[in-house]
Amino acid sequence: MVKPVEPVLELVNVTKLFPGVLANDHIGLELRPGEIHALLGENGAGKTTLMNILYGLLRPDEGEIRIHGQVCHIDSPREAIAHGIGMVHQHFMLVPTLTVAENIMLGHELVSGPFLRRAEAARRIAQLSGDPALNVAPDARVWQLSVGEQQRVEILKVLYRGAQLLILDEPTASLTPQETGCLFDILRSMVARGKSVIFISHKREEVMALSDRVTVLRQGRVVGTVNRADTSDRDLACMMVGREVVLRVTGQRSPHAAEAPVARLEAVSALGSHQRLALQEIDLNLYGGEILGVAGVDGNGQTELAEVIAGLRALVAGTLWIGERRQPPVADAARRIDQGVAYVPAERKRRGAVVSLSITMNAILKNHRRAPYARHGVLNHPAIRAFTEQQIAAYDIRGPGGHAAADTLSGGNLQKLILAREISSRPAILIAEQPSRGLDVGAIEYVQRLLLEQRERGCAVLLISADLDEILALSDRIIVMYAGRIVYQCENVDTSREQIGLAMAGRYC
């Protein structure tokens, strides 16, 4: 008779209640040695809350944590680390101005009197990064690294502290496909060396590619745990949302009517954040009633293009027209808002919302000085509350209520709030930058339908996305940006994934 393998970790009836929200409802989870266990669920399903409890950032209201069969009380990250638990957060906890080595040993410094034993620390880091996939220059400053390299630093940091159980919270949210593949190789190598991994995600295709078992959460409860080999992408999607889901919204519709463009860019150039040209001689028309998809690897001028049109970045050359009005070259976001330009930025927490303010205040950020939300410079709170409640109901924004800080919303619900604010003004131009990045399957379906509805309403939608499937599914026309230039453009029906991929790699320059 085969003896059962003792779990590395058991969570038994773990419960966490916040005011008005039961985030975790008697959750049970088991992690086996040498296993990659995926924790799958929609935004707001309770995944991150559960892992924050395991890592000592939150305390459970009920239930217990068992490590190798022993009940443990973990009240801080330091105690979690002492139990061999390490966590790589979705938003990296690194100091940009410090070196890789300094970040890795921060809080666990090797010292001789007042001096750091840098050479010894560097040797330890070199041993940990013996896997070529984990190799990062220890003397490099973190701000100089790509997102994928920064994530490797985070993994090295938890390994440096002796972690045997790694928690990765949405680790691929900001990675390119190549960086995602590299991360998966790292995790497989670590598991082969005896470590265990909890992989938090809402991307079913990644779960199917990487995990051994999958636990699905919905509304704070465990729906079920399945072997990855015994399930399918569609089964996981149904478990996540409790219904059949359209896995890919289609944008194949009748061609848009030819009409005058609602915006024109003529030989537009603009500087990026490092005072180098990020846009170079861009010629582009936006038409009402169409979705123009912008494809390209992140960092090739897509954000700068959005900011120029939204009035957040000045022109250094060329001309921008909104309707029949030639725009001054200076940045003037208020002017663009008045002209019917709406912008949903990629960084929803840093730029799309003021997360320390309430949901109600975020709902009227663009219009807080206008009637009916203000009278003679004084906010009209009844009107603001009524508008916010209407938007919460219309866009199915799930959270503690309008009084709560926007930071209490999950990523998907925060994105719904931002879209509600931008769409409620019925804009002539809607710029949507990475609108589905980091969202679960249900939220992606919802956001994409909103974009299609705006297209059908006659709005010009500029869709900037790193998800090529999303670009191909929704766009009427497609452009590809590389090194600040438009290197390829076509009607959607006249192209293929291969052609766009070549252009993204600069092969059409």
C-alpha cells in the first residue's frame, strides 16, 4: 500500500471578513511537495486575500494554517519567511535606486560591524542564480532593468531568504510572452529541485500550461480542486464565473461608413519620458464608428501616441486636429476633455484613478467642477452619490459601496469604474490602453463588449493592446508601431497574425 504524501501546506476553513465583504469563506487548500498549484479565479474572488493571510500580511478571522502537519500562527511576513514561505507580489517591492544585490539582501544584510559583507552576499546570489534563466547582473540598478528582470530579482530575493514554498501573485500581468516563457522555465526548474509553488492567476491558458493541480475560487469560496490533466480551458472558465463564457468576443461587423476623420495626426513627433523622440512623424486618421487597433511590443511609442491625443504630452513637431480644430502643440488635457476625448490609461491605479479617494469621488473626477456635481464651486453631494450609484448598478461594479476607497476594488472592478467614468460623457474619441490587461475572463468579456458598444454608437475607439488576439478580434483597422513609427497598417480582413508579428519585430521597417 502506497503511503500518502504529507502535504507541505494545508489551509483549513480559512475565513476573512472585511466590512461588508466576506473575502474568504471557510477555504480549504492543500499543497503537495514539488507541486505547482494554481489558484484561479476572477478579480475579487479572494485569491490575493488568501495568500496575504498565508504570508502574514492579514490575520484570518477563523481557520488554521498547517505546515508539514503542524499548526502555525503567522502574524507577519518575517514569521512566514521563518517558516520557509516567500511571496512575489504582483506589484514589485523593489527600491529602484538600489542595485540588484542591495535589493536582494535588504533586511537580511550580512554585516561585519558597521560594514556590509558585499562580496559574500554576491557569492550567495551567484549560487542562487546558477540557473541561467535567473541570471541578473548584481551590480545593475533596478530602474535599469526590464519588467522580466525585475521579477527575477524578486524571485532571487525570496530564495535568498531560504523560501521552500513560493507564492506568485499574478506574475505574468506585465510580462511579454517571451518573459512569461522564461518565468515558466524558472518555476519548473525550482519545482524539480524540490520547492513547491502556489501560482495565483486568472489566465486559464497559463494555468493549463504550467500547473499540476488547480483550485478555483468564486466569490470567496472554493468551487473545486482539479487535476490539470483532467480538465479543460472551457471547464475552468465555467468554474470561475458560474456560467458559460464567450472565450473570445468577436469584432467582425459590417465596414464602417466612410466619413471625415474625428482626429488627424500629420507628421507628429513627441518626446518620451527620457527626453528622446518616442514618436517620429506619425500620420494617422481616426474615424467615428470604428476600432483602430494599435499593436506592438510595449515601449514602442504606443503610450506616447495615446498621451498626445489625450492632451497629456506636447508635440515637438507636426499637427494634431480634433474634428476641424487645429490643436496647439502644448499639453492640454482639459481642452481635450471639452472636445470629447476620453482616455483609459494602462496603469489604472497610478494614472486612471486616485485610489486613496472614494469610489464616488473617482466617478466624477473629470466633472467635479461642472453641474450638476458642483454649484458655485461647492460639491453637490446628493447628485454625485446618485450618479455613482447609477454607474455602480449599470456597470456591475462590485465593492463595499461608493463611500469606500477606490483601492478596495479588485482590478476588474476598478477598470469598470474608470470605463464608467469615461464612457458616461459619451465621448467622440475613446482611447483604451491595455483595457483588459490583468483582468479575468469575465471582466475581459465585459470590457470588450463595452468597446464594441462604443464603436456601434459612432465613437472612434483607439485600442492599444499587447494582446494580439484582442487586436484581431475587435479591430476594423490595425497599425503596428515599432521604435516610435507606424511600420505597418491594414484593414483587419487583409492581414494575418504572422504579418503583424513580423511588423512587431521591426521586419517591416
